[in-house]
Amino acid sequence: MNTAQSFVALILEASFNIR
């Protein structure tokens, strides 16, 4: 679960950064 949450957080942060 920790790995999944970390991946989701990374994707979310990346999306915000791209925007």
C-alpha cells in the first residue's frame, strides 16, 4: 500500500508541475 500511495503522490505532483 505504501508503494502505491507513493506512486500516486509522485504522479499527482508531476501533473501539477507540468501544469
